[in-house]
Amino acid sequence: MSVPWTFILLLIVIFIAASIVFYPRIENRFVFYPQSSFDFTPEELGLEYEDVYFNSGDGYRLHGWFFPLQTGGPVILFFHGNAGNISHRLENIRLLTERHLQAFIFDYRGYGKSSGNPSEKGIYADGQAAYDYLVEKEHISPGNIVLFGRSLGGAVAIETALNRDARSIIVESAFTSISNMAKTMFPFNLLSSMLPSHYNNLDKISDIGVPKLIIQGEEDEIVPFSMGKRLFEASRQPKYFYAIKGAGHNDTFIAGGDEYFENFVSFVNESKIRHTPTPTSPSKEED
């Protein structure tokens, strides 16, 4: 017995409608991978820090660690990626403080000791609350705040730069938008053209006027290398692109080694970089 085409078409319409209606829940389920418990502490790495609690604009209690230096100087406001919590970025923090950079890292709502559940709107509000904490409680001037977002954190850094003044912004391993990322993953690529462009970094970054450094691993296995290039191309001057040969999504600062931190520190202090290696291995990818 054959199935009427009208019935098949109806099922397709229902599937598409359900996907659109429930998309926010589906998106959050696949975007956020929070962990409550800490695997490491600053004490274990010998880091001096301040244990910080502050509130988001919509009333959530957020937690972070501030790593001040007696010498002062620029503060790296660190927006981490979508998995784990701040304890998993401590080795990176240690390497920054060893290079005389202050840092403030915090957990979005639902991560670590921060209350609530994450969402796009929520983590944007959390990023701005973290910035406000530095300005209002630690008395850090906007001209000494460098916004640094890795992976999903790149979206938070970009949104914060649109709503707050800063010295500069560093975006690392970031995607252009969630709908573009969906094109790279089955079965989401089947519906990617119908999905909203949430976390639309590509459209937003052109409105940022402060100096920008875009960092992308040439062997990024999660975010296509071409997305980093597109973010750079959409940015206004002053801007720099740093491609790290042999680096994947989560090991940029490891694979880049001393050169990575020379570029990072040079940009933070002088809004320029010292090394601009030419990308060699990746071919242009469609996203």
C-alpha cells in the first residue's frame, strides 16, 4: 500500500514546524555543557587571586576569580567556551599572569558556582555584569580592559564590546553564527537554512571600533578555519589575524607556544602583533 504524498508532505511540515518551535531548547541542549564541580583550584597552581561573587543585571549570582598583580596594567576579561567551568582554564591563566597580565575569569550562569541556567541572552548579560564588576568594584578603567573570548566566549566578548567601552578585543576559535555551524553538522545541516542566526558574530563584529585580534587554529576540528577568516574580513581596522599552524580548537595557546603569547602580549600592550604567519594547510571551506 503506497503512502499518499500529501501525508508525507504533512509529516515534513510538522517536523519543520516542531523543529522551529522547539529550536531554542534544542539549541541550548547542544550549545552548553556546564560542569558544577571544580577539577582544579588556583591554590594548586600557586596563583594569588580574589574569590569573587557578583550579580547579573537580571538577578543571578555569578562567581569568578580575579588575578591582580601589584604592577597593575591591562586586565584580560576572559570569556570561556561552552564546556566545563573556570577551573579548566587555570593553566591558561597561569601563563598569562607569568607574562605580567592581570586576568578576571568568571562562570556564566549554570556553570561552576554561578546560579541559574545558561541561554544566549543570559550569558550576554553575564558578560556585561563581569565587565561592570571590574569597573565598579575593582576600579579598572575601560581603557585597561581587554575582552578575550574563546570559542563560544567569542560571542560574549563581541556582544560586550558592542555595549561597553574597552581597550581592545581578542576573539579566538570563534564561529560566525550558530546557523553557519549547523551547516557543518549532520543532521542539523538539513535544516540550517531555516534556523535563526543566533550568536551572529559575523554581523556584529563589523560594528566594533576598538582594535581586534582574531586567532584561529589552522587544524580546528570543530569551528572551520574559514569562519575565523570571515570574521577578520568583516572587521573594521585596526585588526590583525593570527593563524596558528598545527593548532586545533582547544590547544591554540599550547600549539602556538611562545609565539602565541608574544603576539597576545604585544597586542594587549600595543594593539599590534609581532608575527603574522601565512596560513598554509587549510583550504577554503564552505560554511
